[in-house]
Amino acid sequence: MSAREAATADEAAERRPTTSETLRRIVQGDLSSVRVVLGLVLIAAIFQIQEDRFLSAQNLTNLMLQITTIGLISVGIVYVLLLGEIDLSVGAVSGLSAAVMAVLSVKHGWNAYLAIAAAVAVGAAIGCLQGSLFSRFVVPSFVVTLAGLLAWEGALLQVLGQTGSLNITDPKITGLANIFYSDTVGWIFAAVIIAAYGAALAVGYRRRVAAGFDDVSPLPQIVRLVFVAAIVLVAVAILNSDRGVPLAVMILLGFVVGMEYVAKQTSFGRHVFAVGGNAEAARRAGIRVNRVRVAVFTIAGTMAAIGGVMAASRLFAVNQNSGGNELLLLAIAGPVIAGTSLFGGRGSVWTALLGALVIGSISNGMDLLSLSSAVKLMVTGGVLLLAVLVDAVARQQRQTSGRV
Amino acid sequence: MSAAATPLLELDGVSKRFGPVQALDRVDFAVGAGEVVGLVGDNGAGKSTLVKAIAGINPPDAGTIRFEGEEVRISKPQDATALGIATVYQDLALCDNLDVVANLFLGREQVSPGPARISRQLDEVKMEHETADLLSNLAVTIPSLRSEVGTLSGGQRQQVAVARSLLGDPKVVLLDEPTAALGVPQTKQVLELIRRLRERNLGVVVISHNLADVFAIADRVFVLRLGQAAGEFQAEEATEEHVIAAITGIGEGRDKNHENQQPEKGEGA
């Protein structure tokens, strides 16, 4: 009897997936990012009350430049986390790659782009090696990349040699983190981004209509477009009122959008999620699980190298500390704070950006308040713990309500 | 050459040995198009071994397999898939974190036409459309095709797994314990689904411990005991007592406790 009712209820639900259904999709899909955005607003409010320079255009521009390296490295980390694995070597890899670039550029006089390409190739090769060792010998990724962390730090010292530090002078390299576009170019960027996003939404909508789905309504798409357009316009307005839109921000945004596309809309990305969710099921479905794993670690190494290049560009130098300190842990903590699961199969590349923003804001705000690194580290640790606890509670609620 | 004259899938004298254990001993087995065969037997009787032999996971040591009248070699799972034999294992092998559409097309995603093909962009619209068509053909009701499979009930998950096996357009479907661990209404849904497979003229082999379920859907019941064929019944003519007698090998059913203490022979329950 009750089963019959449930069945008819199911049928009814299937036949009219109306506004409540769409609303549910939006809310469930973006719940964790909404939580993070609220967290960001809270953080901004707290710092703004203490120190009114926090939300100034100059400081927000600085903040964006500060998070570029962590954000780029986190993009690779998100992929590793989606597999349910961890890569502890990304900090060291970013330092080593940057050192390779600096040595080639400064000591050997290589063309800047070739030097950068060599650095990225080093990162990709290291990631590929670690991924192969991990998948071929079924060693925990934790251990393989921990060994990598030590070895690549040693390699960094070796590459830098006796000097221990190299100053980068090539403007093509230093420009990466220090070029700002004029106001006009900034507005053109904004227009292009909004137009491209609108076009993508429109194409998707028209395809669904053409396919004859009855659950399509243009309203959510319009809301999304307006929302994104508002964010883009406000961001460009703020950046323009200081030094302009930085090239570094465009690079970070480009990688986040591009890698989010790969993760969510390509068959490779689908396979990453499948392996992270149930590797055995993926294997039986004919997915080459080990290839996916190697590719993901290669992505992590590549993104670490790109992050390292940006860090060197911003610092105008590579030294023995490059890629060291808490960079690695912050790059992993960021996506986790922003809602990418440590257990694999759940997350989004946007969490790389959002997480970097949370961590960057805290660090930047405490710098403005001239707090010591001791306090900064403890607060950042506390935020990470809080984020993971909130996530765990949310997961438990999903389980009790039948959602795994 | 009608389906009745030549069975779709025919095993002839198939044997399989695991070390000292003779898991299958000269078994003859057949399933025709539009026929549901219930494969029953005690733990360790060789049911799963037989299915794995057909599915290419454990190729037999001896005997011949004929598919549509022609002798074939099935030495790996891909061989079985290529012939048109699909298997739904008991653990279903679904990704809980992916939605119904993604699970159905896992490993054979549809790629968009046009320039986006370079990046192997998923054609979500096409996949969702085909999923909706397939599920409605099978009269499977799932609240939303975009809900994660982990949020579905056991019966719905089983139905998704069965539907997935149909995407490759198979001719024979092997189902390993499709109703185990399901409640009464869910079992009913899955049995309904199996009937619809028969209506699509597929050959269906169902392993089950539950004789009531077997009698509810099977046209024919095939009994294995200690790796040997121990009886074959037309479901309409046989009674549960006959089948139980064949399963246990004695005139009357034994008490449950004793039955459960039978040593298992390399076969998951």
C-alpha cells in the first residue's frame, strides 16, 4: 500500500520536475560554495571593521596577486583530491620548476618563454613519474609524494647551487605577475567574459529545448548570467580603480575556468570523478583507471610548476625557500575549506579559487593588523578545522536523509 | 532458424576446476531468446562459476560454448560483451557519487558533435535523452535522472544497473542475485523489469537463492549441485518441493542450520 503510494509519488515527481526541482538542483549543486561565499563575506566584514584599508581597491588587488600561486597549485590539487588521493610534493615541485626556469633564463640566457616551458615540462614530468609509481606499484600516493617532497627540495638546492638565490630580470617573466591592463582593456575583458558565458548558457539551453525536455526554463540561466555579470563588473571596477586588471588574475581565472570545464564537461573529467567515486566500478566499465591516475598527477605537477613560475615572477627571484613554508599545506587546505572532499569523487575546480580567497583574505587581513605569523598560522588552522567539521556534519545529515 | 530451434546461448560439457575443487563438471546449459532461466543451487554449487565462465571472467577448462549456433571462445570479459552477453553483478558496480545518466554511460560516454569534440566534451543532452527513453521503455521510475545513484533505493540501484547492461544492446543478460537484500515492493519492481527484458526477446539468466522469486519469473529452472547439473524443470510444471529436492540431492528439504554449515567452495554467497 505505502509502497504503491511511494511509487505513484515517484512517478508524479518524475513527470513534473518544475521550479521546485530546479531550485533544488541549484541549491544542492552549489550549497557548499554558498557556504564559502558567506564565510568570505564574514571574514571581510570582520577585517573591515578592524581596519578600513581591507576592502580598499589597492588591498583587494594585492590580495588577488597574493593568491595567484596558491590558487594555481590548488587547481591541480583539486584533481588529485577528486581521485581521493593526495600530492604532498606540489610545493617542492613549484620551487624546483621555478629554479629551473631561473637558472635557464639568468645563467644560460634562454628565451623567457622557452625557460617557462622547460619549467612546466619539469613539473609535468615529475607529476607523471609520481603518478606512474603510485599506480604501477600500488604504493599510497601519500608516501610517493612525501618522498618527492624531500627529493625535489634537495633538487631545488642542487639546481640553485652555491648562490642560493637567483634574481630574475627578464621582463617577460617578471611581467607575468606585474603587468596591469588599462581600464579599457579591463572592460573589454569583462564584456568578453560575460558574452562568452551568456553564449555558453544560451547554447546549452537551446540544445535542451531542441531535444524536447519539458523541464527547461530560461529563468535559472538568466539568474546565473546576471549573477556572474554582476561579479565580473564589480571586480573589474574595483581593479580598474587601482592599478587595473592584473595579468596574473586573468591567468588564474583562465586555468580555473578551463580546468573546471575539463572536470565537469569532458569524458576525461567524468572518468576522474568515476575513479574517485568507485575505482572498481570504473575499471569494470572499461575506464583505464591507471591512465587516469597518471594523467591527474601529471596535471598536479604541471599546475605546481605554473604556480611556481608565478611566484618567482612576483618575487623577482627564486631562492632556497621557494615553494617551501606553508605553501603546500595551504594549497591543499584551500579546496578542502571550499568544499572539495578529501575522500574523492566530490568537488569542483572553483574551490581552488574560493579556498585561496578564504586563506588569502585571512592572511592578508592579519598582515594589515600586523599580527604575528604565530597567530596567522593558528587562525588558518582553526578555519581549516572548522570547514572540515562543517563538511562532516553536512555529510552526516546527507546520510541520515538517505543521501550518501 | 527460429529461436526455439537454436538456443541463443548453449553450453556443452563445460567444466572448471579450481585446484582440488571441481567447480563445474560437464554442465550442459542453454538459454533461448525471450526466455528467463532461473539458475539455482546451494552455496558452492557452481552457479557463480557458471555465470563467470559465460561472462569471460573464469574461462572454462573444457567444453564448448555456442552463441547463436556458432562455437565461440570467451576468454575475457570483452569477448562476452562483443558477442552481446551482458552481466549484472551482485555488487552492481555503480559510482555512488555520479548521477543516473553518468552511471548508465560510464565508460562509453557520448561525445558532442562539432568543434568541442576535440576536448571530448560530453553530450549530456543526448545521454540524458537516451537515458530517459531507455528507462521509460523499461517502465523504470527514478525521481530524477540527475540524482546521485548513492541517494537511490536498493531496488532503483538494481534497476539502474540492469538498464546500464542494456545500453550495449546485448542479446543475453546474466543477473547475479538481482533481488538479494531488497524489500518486497522493490523485489516486485525488479521482477517486473526482468519480465520486460523477456518481452524484448532477450535471453535472461537469473541466479537466485529465493525460489519464490525464481518461480515468479522463470520459464525454466536449472539446478546445479556440487558442480553438476542436478535437474531442469519447466517452471509451470514443477513445484518448489521438486526443486528443493534437486538442490539438496535428497527427497526432503534439510533443516536450515545444517544447510548453512555446508562448506563454501570458492563462491561468494
